[in-house]
Amino acid sequence: MPFGYQRGDARPLATVQKSLLLISIVVLLSLLVHLEIPRRNISIPTNPVADARFLFAGEDNWNDPKSVELRSNAGVAYKECIHHMESKRLPALITKLSQNPEVNGMIPHDLSDTMDHMKGLDSSVFRGKRIAMMGDSTLYYPSKYLYALLMKLENEGVDDPEYEKMTLSEASALVLQRANTFHLFARGDQGGPRPIKIPDGTWIEWMSLEYISKSVEEMFVKAEEMNPDIVVANMGFHWLHLCGFKMCPSLSEEHGPLIINHWVNYKTDWLQRVYDMAVKVNAKLLLFKTNNFICDEKRTKEWETWSSRYLSFDSKTIEDCYQENLKFSDSHNIPTDQILSYCKYGQFTELGSEYLNDQMKDFVREIHDNNPDSTLTVGIFNDHDIEGCHSTEDSIHHKLNMLMRLRLLSNTIESYSECSLPMISK
């Protein structure tokens, strides 16, 4: 389902870029004539969509009427660029990939509806960047596959394999072969994915997050020390439940209330916290990865039974969950209506995954509305919509189309970067 600004058709992206280029020229001339600009070590933008916004990054006369007007014009064009990416380009690409994953998953595409050309899987998009992968196992496996994709084998040349000319199964087989050579999935290598550090400046690292407060703090400290250019973040499944089965906050007096509170305050405890960290380290791009598609149909036995009960909002099941967790209302001041809501919508099913994804999309829309002048571009990496029962073996993780998901990640990074504001050099 398309997400982003729900408004009338925006101007074509090429038109937006042309108008922004004109705005940029006017702004630059205005600043040269009227302002004294101190010398700074800056990276000069090459993207006309970003130019106009970039010129305000070090502007002292922020409230000058001319600056306000020009900044407003640039902000409108920026929103139109974001609208194009989120409501047109990326949904069109997702539709194309989903129509025939085997054939369309790796190859380039000309999207006739949006007039966009999308590259196939291009590993160079990830090179030369510091990328923090923050979250749970839904980013654990992509990080391992990225290692196999980017690290060089012994005696391998400088050129990467031409994945964009392969079918999905061919590319997957090749990367799995590379992963086995690196012993990424060997029994003795069950820890976190190895950091990807290459002399060309590439540094990609997975930073794990559990529901325990201590590990949350450690993960954010580690991310800040990395000082990433790009942050890809996902968390949600550890805060869901199937009370009555074997996953329920009531089973832990220490961690139970933390789980419920993290779910209730998903926007402030997780989304806002990640956003604030990305702003603090001057990241260029923040992508919130959607929570994975959960294939409830692949669950069996008791797992299937309890999933079905929650999906149908079985009244006894919901009431039992509520009574089990009601003790946290007194001990940790969690309102009873929030506990009931958690029992209904915090279920570890596709319904629960979509509930959190809707909050994520709302949060990103709010950021776009309220922070058009921010030097951080925020978007959504929506791999949920190219996942399905066909791409998972355990109903949760989607390794079978991992290469197509990484291809979508590379396309998503490049797309949002067309709207982003280049940063003052660190």
C-alpha cells in the first residue's frame, strides 16, 4: 500500500529538480551579494533537489524574510520529491518486483508509470559508507548477507559479480556460496554478523537490541561511536506476545513491564529515540525498516492455534491475556486500557506487525511535515511488501528472497538520497 503524503498529484520529479536548481542559483547569488559567509569545510552538493536546502545549513540570518521565503520554496520541492519516492517510485518498484521475483528481483527496471529508471542489485551503493544496522534478527540476517556480498574472496578481482544480470535464484546461490566460503553460517559462528570494514571507507555493522534497558543503552552508545552516514533501524517483534502460548510479558517480573511499555510507547521509546540519535551524529539518511511480514499460515500445532485465536480477537483469549498482565498496572503504573490494547494489537501475528508498521509510517509522515529544513532525510525501507509465505521457512525471517530485499534497500537508499541535504563535513 503506498504511503507518504496523501495529496493531489505532485509535479514530475524532473520538473521539481529543475525548479530547485533555479532556486539554488537565486539563493547562492543572494547569499554572495548580501551576506558575509565564513569559510567552512563543506561538501558541495551535486543534486539540484538538495542544493537549495543545503545553502541554509550554515545560514546565520535564518529569520531574514528572503531566507524564509527561499527556504519555504525549497521545503515544498523537498516534500514533493519525498512524495514522489514514497507514493510513486518505490511502490511501483515493489509492485514490479513482486509480480515475478525470480525474473524481476535482480535486474534493472524502467518504471513506465513513474518514468524512473531503477538499477538492479548494485553493491557499489553500499561501498564507501558507514551504515549502522540497528535492531533485532530482522536485520541480523541481512547484515550477514551483506558481508558475503561486499567482502572480497582470496584472489578475487576488484569488480563485483554482475548480480543485476542474474535471476534471483542464481544470485542467491552465488552469495550463499560466498557465505559458506566465509563460514558465515557455520555452527561455530553463531554470534552477531561480523562488521564489514574495508579500506575504501566502507563500515557496515549490526548493533543488536533486546528489550532489556541495559542492552538498549549499549546499542545506542555503540551506534553513536560509529558516527554513521546512514542508519537502518528495525525493532518490534521482541515487544509482541502470544500470551497463553509461551510468549507473554507476565512470565517475567523484570522484563514484562518493559516489553509492554516499549510497545505502548513505540513512537517515543523507539522511533523518536533512533531519530534523535541520527540527528545527533549528523547522519545523512535514516531508514526505518518495516517489521517483517508474518506468514501465520505456516505456523503449526499450538503456535497455529494461539495465532488463530488472537487473529479472530477471541474474547476469552484477550481477557485471559489482560488478567495475566494486569499486575503490571499496580506495580509499574501501566494504565489498564493500555494493557488491554496490548493484548489485542500487540499480538505476534501479521496483524501485530502491521499495527507497528502503521505507527512507523505515521511517525515518518510527522517528521516530513514538521522538519522540512532538517539536514537528516528520513524514510522507510519497506521490504515487508515484497515478503510473503513463499519467502520464509519459519514464518518470520525471509532468507529466500534476501538478495531482492538487499536490492530494494540499495534502490531505497539511492531514491531518498535524491531528496537529501548534503552534510557539512564531519
